[in-house]
Amino acid sequence: MTKEKNLSENLKKLTKISEWFEKQEEVDIEEGLEKIKEAAKIIKETKKSFEEVENEFEEIKKDIEKD
């Protein structure tokens, strides 16, 4: 899976979790906790992907500035 697709999929997953919370009149504590854990995992993955992309941009920038 490409980084772009992974980031896009993570955003869709987070949107679904957010929508789930918005639709609940009363949130089941256990289910809500599981959703929060899932969201935290996705956010960590996304942060790591963003850091990798940022590192790639920095490498490209350094390469451009060398020339």
C-alpha cells in the first residue's frame, strides 16, 4: 500500500469513528473505549507516515540545494 493510499484510508477510518460518536445518543463506555483505542492507533500510524514523508521532502530539499 502506498503512503498516500494509507494516509487516505486512515483518514476515512478516523472519519467513520468520529461519525459513530456523533450518531450515538448514549455511548456505550466499552465500545467507545475501543473506538478511542482504534483511533489512537490510527493517529500514531498516520503521524509516523507524515514523519516519513517529511523526511523524504527534507532529503529532496537537501539534494536540490546541493546543486
